[in-house]
Amino acid sequence: MRDVSNKSNTLRLAKATSSVHCLPETIAAIRSGNVPKADPIGVSKVAGIQAAKNTSLLIPYCHQVPLDFVSVEAELKESSVRFFAEVRAVWKTGVEMEALVAVSAAALTLYDMLKIIDDTMEIGSTTLVEKKGGKSDFGTKDLSLVRAGVLVLSDLGAKGVREDLSGKAIKERLERLGVAVVEHKILPDEQKLLEQELTRLCDEALLDLVITTGGTGLGPRDVTPEATLNVIHRELPGVEEAIRSHGQERTRYAMLGRGVAGVRGKTVVVNLPGSPIGVKDALDIVLPWLFHAHDMIKGGGH
């Protein structure tokens, strides 16, 4: 199975369809209730729902998803029955397979119940109609025009004593998304110096995004949040909450983080923890959705 422990829960939705082709006389028998096995449509719909809930037992690499909603409906046509399934869950992975399994099981069940009166039946195509949730919702937005800066706060790093792992991780992650990282600096834990650099990157360099790493704890020289609060015009508490909440599910020490996020002018500023693991966890939860802030800042809606 694929490791999805780094993902966050989001609303996932999938719709699928499948059809069973048969004789017109078979459709007439279904409508009249004149079939050896009673209510083939009702039983098939229940079979589809049951199958959706047991998808992980049927498909080896599927995760066990706690489904919130499963619906299987049927449409009778002149010489076919088409099944439609909709599945929803608030979870880390999509529910496409659950929807596909639902309509597949419904079609197979109908075939089994009607084969005694129609040996010409044939199961048609099974198709995924729609999926929503997760990164697929972000689409294929071009981030090549987004300009970003990375500031590392570390006394030892500024002296060249400690290797910059966290700043490099942020830079590489942004560049994989197509973002241009035009600034990457290591600064000592000096509040006034950080305030000056943040102001320069926002007001003069006019960057779209500035991410800091380090200086967000309780140490006597951890002053990144104070410097950031003195620079930003508006806070983004939801970003702060998401980072801490996601982090606490992985390490309880995340509750001690004091990082803040906000906007100065048209620049989004986000404080991340200093550890490479903390940086990875934070980026997992804010990227790529954080870039939607730029659309809003420029006057766009949701």
C-alpha cells in the first residue's frame, strides 16, 4: 500500500457508472416483477453499497476508507440497465475505486439474478464519471509566474557551522511545483534583521510568497513570530492552525510551535518550524492550496 500518512483529510467524492445489456423482454419482466429471483434491481443496489464498503478486501492496494455516503441508483432503458454510484468520504485518499466497485458489483448481481431468463446479457463499460478532493481539486494551475523567497533563521547556520537542510527542502519543494525561488538566505536569529529582510522582500522585491524556517520555538533567541507580526498587515490564522493541527497528529511537540502567517501588501508570509521533518509536515498541509491566496489578494473569488 502507498503511504498516505503525510496527507490531510479532505472531502473526497467519486461517481461511476456501469451498464448491463439485455433483451427488451428482460426489461419488461423486471418492470412487471415477473422474474424468478424477486426484485433484482433492489438487490443489485444493495450489493453495490455493500461492495463499496468492502473495496479494500477486494482490491489489494486500496486503503480502508471510512465512507460517509454511498448511493447506487438504476435506470431502466429499452434493452439495458445502467447503474450510477456516488461515494463520499472525508479522508486522505480518493474514493474512485469504491464507486467503480459499487457499480461493478451491482452489474454482476443483476447478471446473476437474470441469467436464468436471458443468456444474451452482457456487461458493458464501467466508467469513472467524476472525482473531487485532494490535490486534483487544484487542477493544473501554472505556478511558473509565482516568485518566492526562503529565509532560514539559525545562528549556527549563519556562521556556517550547521548545514541548511530545512531551507533547501523548502526551495526544492517549491521548485518541483514550478515556483521560481529567487531568494534563499540564512540569517542569524536577530529580530530587527529579519524584519528588514521581510520588509525588503515584500515591498521592494515584490515577492508573492516568503517562507521562513526556524526561530518559532521557545528558545531565548526564537524571535521569528515577533518579527513577522511586526511586518505583516493581516494575519492568516487558518494557515497557522492547519500547520499546528497537522503537526500534532505526528508529534505532540508541534503544540509548542509559535509560527504565524499573514499578508503584507500582496505578499504571503508563512513561518515554518526549523526541523526538516517539521518543514515537510507543514508543506504537506499548505501546498499547493496556499497559492489560492494570491488569487484572492488580487481580487479573485473562490
